[in-house]
Amino acid sequence: MFIAALAVLVCTIYAQYPPPPPYPPKLIPPYDGNSRASMCPSSSSSSYYLKPPYEPTYYPEYFPVYVPVEEYCDYCPRVTWSCKDSEECFKPTIEYLESHCKAVVSCDSFSGNVLLVANKEDILGEGIRITKLIQCQHGKWTARDVYGDYVKFSGLSCLSNVPVK
């Protein structure tokens, strides 16, 4: 009898208060590929909709280290000046680029025709103001000569007062 009186008292007191607010929808943890918990359907009475177990990815999760092949070069020593006691021979201007993998070589002469010569025999350029891009490949400087062939070299020189062919 005491239990019944206690139950009536609790119900009377409980009826005087408004009902508790509804619980917020249950959040589903993101799908990690291993658990099946996030793939369970939620109750249909909820206004919360179920997310797919995965989100579309447009980019990879990590970015691999990318080293372009054309920017990689072995160490090339500085280009040497291959003139020996000649009044017609002078030193070219060399500007190194991209951590010494490329360089711009120029022979500036306003007095006449000039040749840019590699290894004392291969002609890389001919004219009044010559500018040539050279590249370091496998420890050697390379460039195309006037015929379009690749030439490997270590020394350059500019020859002035050369007759025009």
C-alpha cells in the first residue's frame, strides 16, 4: 500500500511540469572505412537525414612530393673562358639561373660580327648581339649549335671581327 501511495504522489507531482524538450537528433560519426556504425539507418521520425558513409573527394588526402625532371640537374662547374692570348677573343657574359641548372650566355659587340664558340670548334651562335640559353645535364653544360645539334662543353669564348658567311 505504501508503494501505491508513493507512485500516486510521484505521478501527481510529475504531471504539474511541462514535458521535457525532445532530444536533438543523434549525430552519426564520419565513416572511417572500418566501422559499420555510421552505415546504420536512423529513425524515420527524425527530421535529420542520413549522410552517405563517405564524402566525395576531389583531391587526394596527401600531396606527393613532386620534383620536375627538367629542373633537376647534377652539379655543373662554372663555365670556363676558353680564350688564350688572342685579341679577337673575349669573355662572354654569363648569368646563372635556377640554382646553376641553366645560364644565359651573351656576347655583346657593337663593332662587328661575333661568334659564340664552345670547345674552340662548335659554333653556338653568330651575329652582332648573341644571347644563348645553356643547360646543365648530367654534370655537363649543353646547348644547341647553329645546326640544331646538341653540343656538350665546359668552356665558351666569343670571337670578334669574324667575316660574315
